[in-house]
Amino acid sequence: MKFTAEGRRFAPAGMFSFSTPREAIGNTLAEALFSVPGVANVFILPDFVTVSLSDAEEWPKRLPRLLELMEEYSEVID
């Protein structure tokens, strides 16, 4: 699922792709997203984030927490 947020930035620049929690170490947003059970992959660009779950049927349970983390770990831009 692709997440975008008008007026928010998820990274200052660049592109980041993580397929394991270990790879995400050092990227606070990716670390937080991997703390949600079932997250299998995280792709971060300044203007959007894509998250994949290992089981698509888990989206209804996981989406509220993922949205909270996106807001918590993104930066408001002017």
C-alpha cells in the first residue's frame, strides 16, 4: 500500500528500501514500521512510503497503527 500525506515529508531526500527489520536499523521510520506485525517490506521516498504486508488479509488490523506511525515519523513541510 502506498501512503502519501499532503504537506508532510517522510525523508529529507533519497530513496530507501528495506526488506528486513535488520536492514532498517538506523532509519527511525522504517524501524517503527517493522515493529508492526506482518510488515514485510518498506520503501521510503520523501513524498511517499510503500509498505507491504506478508498477509494481505491483515490490512484492516494493521492500517490504523501504520497511519499513526506515518504521522509520528514524518515531517511537516511549509
